[in-house]
Amino acid sequence: MSFPLLTCILLAPVTGLVLILLTPGRQETLIKWIALAAAAVTLVLSIWLCLKFDPANTGFQFVERLDWVKSYGIHYSNAVDGLNVWMILLTSIVIFCGILVSWTVTFRVKDFFANMLFLVSGVFGVFMTTNLFFFFLFYEIAVIPMYLLIVIWGSTNKQYAAMKLTLYLLLGSALMFAGFLYIYSLPGSHTFDLIQIKQNVSFTAEAQNVLFLGLFLGFGVLAACFPFHVWSPDGHVAAPTAASMLHAGVLMKLGAYGILRVGVYLLPEGARHWAHLVAWLSLCNIVYGALVATQQKDLKYIIGYSSVSHMGIVLLGIATLTPVGFNGAVFQMFSHGLMTALFFACVGHIYDGCHTRQLSDLGGLSKQAPVISAFFIIAGLCGLGLPGMGSFVAELLVTIAALSVYPVIGIVSLTALLVTAYYVLTAVQKTFYGPVSEKASHLRDIGLFQFIPRAILVGCLIYFGIFPQVFIHLISVSTKGLLGA
Amino acid sequence: MDILLFLPETILSALIFLYLCLALAKKELSPKTLTRLAGLGAFVVLVSVVYSMNFSGQLFHGTYRSDLLSQCFKALIGLGLLLTVLLSGSPLAVPGSRALEYFVFLFSATLGMMMISSSVDLLTLFVSMELSSYSLYLLTALRLDRRNAESSVKYLILGAAGSGVFLWGASLVIGLSGTASFAGLIQSPASAQPAFLLGLVFILFAFLFKLSAAPMHFWAPDVYESAATPVTNFIATASKAAAVAILVRFLMSSGVSAALAGLLGVFAFISMTLGNTAALLQKDVKRLLAYSSIAQAGYILVGLLAGTPEGYASSLFYAAAYLLMNTGVFLVVHLVAKALKHDNPQLAHFDGLAERSPKLALLLLLSLLSLAGIPPLAGFTGKWILFSAAMDQGHWFLVLWAVLNSVVSLFYYLTLAKHAYLEKPSTKEPIVLTGPMKSLGFGLLLSIIALGIFPDLFISLAQKAVSGALIP
């Protein structure tokens, strides 16, 4: 076996977690540096992974495999293709920035960073594994620390939001669990290995339809698919800054990734059968999320509902079942991840300074804190799909694919973009311009250290907005292969 | 060789004899000494089980069978005994004046359970079951307050009714087939008659009583609540392992027909639903755990009714995982109760446990998450293999229902964890852990995680045990 790069990416946060647990809780600075070092190692390794990734290879690369429970077909096996290589990079960027942003955490520091690293280990695990058992295992590992992060360090109705989020996500995972076991029980299967299942199991049409629906609903909960999105705005709002970044930035992508990796990859016929349903639901996401966002008073709720709306674009891209749509969906996952992370990183700072997120209490922040305002406005521009930003290309690809497959849905989703522009600009105008409000007068701008994580996110957004080819180049082979073409 | 097959049981009998002699000697030994002696004894029993792990053979004219399967279950029961003895060092749990009786009945209950897991004959089985049951009735009655007396009488009456039903079923089955041995039952030509099937179902009722599964679950909440915490732990762990042992052995011989699987499916459905819904409303932690154990019994039934070697092996695995995680919770309950000087801690008494003792809070959290089936803990892996065995036989609805139930169960498990981590404590007084408790807790914690992440060794052991027992 060659150098187990993927396992190293997974082990870096795990090692950091163990080190943090061994460090006494008083040494807060040391704990923060350990967490940062772990995140930095994953970031470097993920960049290295992207550089060494061979875009011409149609199959899985960097394959690692170890028997775990042989009699049940459970292997510890990792591999990447064009889909998850980007998701791994996204995760490592967001966790690196997230840890930098949480440098200001002072309450139960040790537990906080331990939870963050535990969560991110789960996320990495889901993105790299090719075994359904480990997929599920890592998925749940990602959910439980989220509960703790919200309930201990959160704000605004946190107990309610945390319990709601956890129960919703586990309800989704219950459907996944049953679906995975059903796949296991099919004739010729008796393994949880994704690649072997793809090769050996011939699903009947009925099995495809039932399974895809079950798995889609299961994953759809995490992807905040309408009508299962209700946990997500509450969760975003209640979570502490770094957790919101990870949550909206990465965790919701697990659901969409699952639909692609398990749903569409294993069950292309089932996907075709339900594609219309997925498309209509995604339209509900886009329109409903945007409309609700216009009515929100709390800055974080606006972003929360905008996430619902943007995840709709991802789902619409998937529903087109075309390579272009998939490319757009994955690109949207990537750039939306960076964008919401940036949003929450800015809102977190504003909330720390002003102790409010109500639009009516804010105003004139751009005079008080020009740098953080600039970052927020950049994120906002990205959110409404300004050319030159990552989201623009992603939304363009999805819209092109959607217009050719579902013309009506495509056109309606286009008009929803206007609503997006409306609420983003309104929020920006009310928050950053006009007279300086009393609460905003306490706000200080960010220092150089806090500048770095936000600058990294902006840099990535602009880089991939200007050079989308870098991104498309690596995924197109894999998205073409998804439907078994 | 024969004595080696019966080695753990012999040692247990010797222990009972020793404690009875001590009672006759009229020499007052302090409860502490008795507990230590009992701990040593339980350890020796456990070692002897492990030593006799690979012996197999029949005893007493083929009515008693020691093989890897029975020895695995005996190891679990022995471990349950050892853990229970370790939890017994509190005057709250065992009144000093009754320490001798307490240990005598604890040992005799263990002896009965070990014999249950080796019985391959209905009459031997009945004797073993009565031995363990009557010991348990007495153990639950040791506290002697009104509440306690009421619930132990309830336990006794329901248990006696269960035994009666068993005898009725056994008389039908034995009368129709002319044999009492499990192996003979299946080969008998009468096995298709309705009366025979009815007899089988009656016999199963007695097993379900021990497992605290619906429709024989009524005793569990009261008994769990009113018995001393170590006794509750013993009933919840060792006794459950014995129940799983006999269910595995019995279903293995009788086979699981479609009708039987349907019936067990209904019971599993009711157990899970009822246990989890009722647990949502509980304030008393031990009562909550009783309902949780009813729900857990439902999950085990889902695996058992698959009727395949995988199903049996995963039930064995789950019984082991269940023993560890349940003891983890009971250890915390016991220590909280000890600090509280009241043996029935309510949810509110767990407030701020994380501040009073972070280690205990962590043990509680992980044990609860494991009970809820959250990875990477033992309970998760156990549920995964249980349910995949059932799914393999096409019981998709039950599996889906069981998984949804696990989500519901997470709500009340998390509620308890929330009290420990988020509520402000009413007293700041830290809970001091003694050395043995600390290492016990640490051991439980490690084994819950290890069994979850590296289950292969135990799964293959369980599969070997089951396949070894399948050959008549």
C-alpha cells in the first residue's frame, strides 16, 4: 500500500483531539495551538491531495483498505474521486478558519476545541470512506458533538435548537441506517463496500425506487431539503460562530454528498424515477428559503434561510441528473461552504461586539468597523451570485442544466435570485450603512490575526470564481461516471 | 473432565456453602470483609469460566450442555456478578445486618443463571430458572420498606404466574412429544400440532418475562425502582444475559417459523414502542432505566427472530455490550445515590454532575450514548449487526421501526445527559471516587469504546460459539 494520505488527513484531527484531552484545561493557549496545528496539518495534506489528484483517472484514487469485520463485509476503506477530493479540501479550509475564528472562545476552552476536532474527524471520515458502515459511523460522529457545541456554547434558545437539530438529523440517519441494511440484505450483496455493491448487486427497479426515496429523505434532512429544513435555521442561529461555520459550511454538504455518492451512484434508475420530485422540492427550497429570508429580523436567521435557499440550488443541480448539473451542484456545495463560513465568521464578530444581531439595532457598522463590514459585503455579493465569485459559476452551471431539463423550474429559480439580491442588499444596507446605532458604537474592528481566516475564505471564493476551470477539471470525469455512463 | 465442565457452577456452590457456614458460625464479620470475600469469589468464578471456555460436552444424562455458547454467556453472567459485587460496597444498598443473606442469594441467583445457559432440557431449565428467580425475589425484598415489600411481592406473584405458564406450556410440549430434551422436541412428529405450538409460545412467555419484554414486562419498572441499585444492576445485566442465553438456545432448537417470527415481531414492536414512550415521561432514573431496558429487550428480540446464526451471534454480542453500558450507567447512579444518601435519584439529582465529577459525567454520557446506539460505541455496533441479521430475513419494517425508536430513545438519554452537563448543581460538593471505582469506571469506558471500534474479535467469537452449538 502506498502512503495512506487519506488516513493521515483523518488522523490529524484525531491526534489533535487526543493531545487536547491529555492537556490540562488551564493551558488554554496550548490547547488552541494544538487544535490549530492539527487543522493546519489537514489543510496542508488536503492541498497536497488535490495537487496529486489525477484528473484523467475515472475510478477511485488513493484507495486504502483494511478488513474490519470480515463476516459482515465491513472494511475500513477510503478512496477519493473528483467529488470528495473537493469536499475534503473544503472541510480542511473551513476547520482551519473556524479554529482561528474561535480564538476568542474563553468558556470551557478544552471541551470546545476537543468537540470541534471530534466533529471534523467525523466529517472527514464521511467524505473519504467507501464503506457504508463507516459512512454511517462517521456521520453520527459528526452529529453528536454538534449537539454539545450548540447546547454549551450556543445562544438564542439553544437547548430547543440543539435537541431539534439532533433529533431531526438522527431521524434522517435512521432512514439511512435502514436503507444501508436493506442494501446489505439484497441477494449478491452481503457487504457494505460501496464499490463491491456497485459491481455485484443488480437492483430491481422496485428496490431502486424504494431505496432511493428512503435514502434521499434520509440524506435530505441533513441537506436541509424542504420540508425537512426546519432544524437548520434554528441550529445555525443557536450555534457558536465556529460551529455555525462548520455546520452550514460543511455538515449540510454531507447530505448532498450522500445523495450523490450513495443515492445516485448506486441507484441511478431510482434517481431518474424520483428526479421530478427532487427538482420540485429543491425549487421549494430555493423560493421558500429566499422568501422567508426577506422577512427575518435577525442577521443569523437571514443567513440561515439563505443557506436553505442555496442548498436548493445544490439539490436542483443533482435533480437534473446531467454532468453539468452535477458539476454545478458540487461547485455550489464548495463555494456555498466557503461563503456561509465567511458569513458566520463576520456575524460572529459583530455579535461579540454589539451583543445583538437584530437588524433594527444595527446600523452604520461600515464606519465603525470597515474591515469586517467589507468581508460581510463580499460574502453577501457572493451570495447573490456576483460574477467573479465562486457561487456565480456554480449557479450558472445549475441554471443551464435546469433550463434544459426542467424549463419551468429553471425559470422560476432564476426569478428567486432576484429575491436573494433583495434580502442580501437590504440586510447589508440596514446593517452597514446609515447612522451608527448606539449598540454598534461598541464594535471594534478585527485585528490582523482575525483578519487571516476571513481573508483565506475570500481568497478561495475569488480564486475559484475567476478560475472555475481548476475546479471543473477535476470533477468532470467523476460526475460523468456517476450515472454509469 | 466432567468436573471441569461444571467448574464455575461448583465454585459458586462452594461459595454459597461457605457463606451459609459463616452465617451458622455466628461470628460477626463486617460487611466490608464479606464484600471483599465475595469480590474475590466472583473473580475466581469468572476466571474459572474463562478457563473452561474451550471445554465442551454433556452432563447429567444429556440434560446439561457446556459448550462455547454457554461458556460465553456464563462469562457474561460471571462478569455481571463481579461488577455487581463491586457496586455493593454501600450500606445504602445492602443493610449491614443482611450482608450475608445478600451475598448468598446473589451467588445462588448467579448459579441459577449459569445453569439456565447450559440447560438443554425443559425440566433442568425449569429448576435452574426457579433457582435464579427465587433468589432474585429475595434480593429485591432485602430493603424492607413498604414500597420495596410491595414491589417484591408483585415481582413474586408475576414471576410465579410466569412459571405457571411455563409449566403449562412444558406439560403440553412434553406430553405431545414424549421428551423433554430440546433436541428431541424438534424431531418429534407432534411438532406441527397447534397444541404443541401453543406450548412453545407459553414457554417463550417465561423467557420474555426474564428478558422483561412485552407482554411480560409489567414487573420491571417497580422492581427496578424499589430494589437496591446493585440488585437492579444485577437484574438488568446478568439476568438479561441469562434470558438471551436461553432464548438463543431454545429458538436454535425449535427453529423460528414464520408464525413464531411474526409473534415475536409483535412482541418486539410493543416492547420498543411502549418502553421508549413510557421512558420519555419518567423522572426517577431507575424507573427510566427500567423502561429503557424494556425497549432494549425489543431490539434483542428483533435480532433473535431472524432465526439465523448471525441473528443469534449478534444477540450474544449485544448482550455483552448491553451488560457493559448498563453497568456504566448503574455505576454512576449508584455513586450519585451514595452521595445523596437516598437510593432513588431523580433526574434533578444529576444536575451539574459534570462539575461535581467530570469523570463520572463522561462515563454516564458515553454509556447513555451507547445505549442509544451512537457510534463508535459498543451499542451502535451491536445494533448494527442485530438489525442487519433481521433485515437479511426481510424484516424491514421492524428494523425501520427499531431504528426510529432508537432516535426517540436518544431524547430521554440525552435529557439525563443534559441534566449532568448543563443544569446548575444544587450542591457543589464533589463526588469523590475511590480507587477501585475509578478503575472500574475507566475499565467500563474503555471496553465500551473498544467493543464499538474493534468488534471483530468478539463477533467472530460469538459466531464460533453459535456455529458450535448448532451441531446437535
